[in-house]
Amino acid sequence: MSGRLEGKTALITGASRGQGEAEARLFAAEGAKVLLCDVLDDEGNAVALAIRNDGHIAHYMHLDVTDESAWQAAVDHAAQEFGGLHALINNAGIGLRKPSMLKTSREDWQRVLDVNLTGPFLGTKAAAPVLRDSGGGAIVNIGSIAGYTGHFATAYSAAKWGLRGLTKSAAMEFAPWNIRVNAVHPGIVDTPIIAGSDDFREAMEWMTPMARVAGPEEIATVVLFLASDEAAFVTGIDVPVDGGFTSVGAYRQVLQRALAQPGSKI
């Protein structure tokens, strides 16, 4: 199937690399006009140029997701340049894998919440009226399985748990405007956010039933589904894309450990 977003416009944050880049490339290939937004301007412009060189439509715009006025400018740009807005992908995020709350400063805490939670809140506020005026559409928030479980990075986990609440509240409020709001929660994904964290990566692979790291494209396909008309009756849901980590990861390790014992009894 192709052309699943034909005639639609999408705004994707954090689109200069990683999951956001994969989403931007896939959305454009499926017919969307894409506005890539990020603070990494050189990388973002390069991705937009590559998409255009592939024969698709894409622009890049600098956007700090913590800046409310910048959000309004980005949404207005998408609507004016492309004739409307049909999908917002709140993908931008930062990580902070500090294994102790006691070593997390107030400044670190606030920065993570500002980008990972307040950013999607501001984006949703800015985009919802334009989505409504464009005939409706979809908002997809990119969370994390850190919003499903206890997690050692307190600020990151708190923001991702909060994103789930934001998703459901927005889904309820904007359903009358034909706006669907859902969240995708990746597990371990091969992006720059885990660069240099070899021990963390290995431990996550060990705990993940599929025993590997996901590629960004594997997350992007799920986001595409939720943004497309194929998900026209889907709203307010959380979708873990984690190789089974949250649903069966713990008991998988319990079983393997038990079976590894001599004369195991289960």
C-alpha cells in the first residue's frame, strides 16, 4: 500500500535525526507534505533536502518546543505553506539516565519536563484548532516504556507517565473536532539518545523478549498507522512498541532463570 497520507500535511518535531527523521521520511514517501521541526538546524535542513531530492515535499523550520510563540509560528507556517494541517507528531525529547533521584538537580528535572511534557502540551494547544479547521486529523505523542514501569531516571519517567495523561485528556477533549490523539511508547531504539550507553543497551536487549534493539523505522510504521485514516476510529490509546518488554519481559527472565537451575522445579 502506498499514498496512505496523500493530500495531508504533517508537522513532526525532533525530526532532524533518529525516530523523527525516520517518521519524516516515511510520511513523505506516503504522500504527506512534511514540516520538519527541530533545534538541530543543519541536520534538519539536510534531511528536508534529501526528502525533496527523493521527489517529495518537505520543509524544515527551527522550533524550540518549550517556546509557545514558536509553536504558533510553526503551526501557522504549515497551514499557510501546505494549505492545512492533518497530523502533529510530538516526537522531540531528551533523555536523562541518572540512576539516582538524589543526583538529579532541579534544573535537570525542569529541563526534561519542559521538553518531554510541556512541549507536547504547547504543541497540542497550538495545533488543535488548525487540525479542526483542516477537517480533523491526528496527534501522535511519542512516549516511552519508562512511562509504563518504574524507571531509574526519575525526571524522564515522570514526563513520560505525564504524557500518557495528556494524551488521554486531549483525546477526550478534541474528539468532537474529529481529532484523534494517541501515544506510541518505544522500548530500546537505535538512535543517538542511547549513543555511548553500551551497558544500558546490552541490559535492555537481555530484558527484551525479542532480544534486540529496534530500528527507528520500526517505530515510524506504527506512528504512520495512527496518523493515517486506517486508524480513523482509534483514539486515546497507548501503544507499546518494545519487543515485548512491558508485557512479558519480566516473566521471561523469571522463567529462563528458573529453568537454568539444575533439576529446576516450576
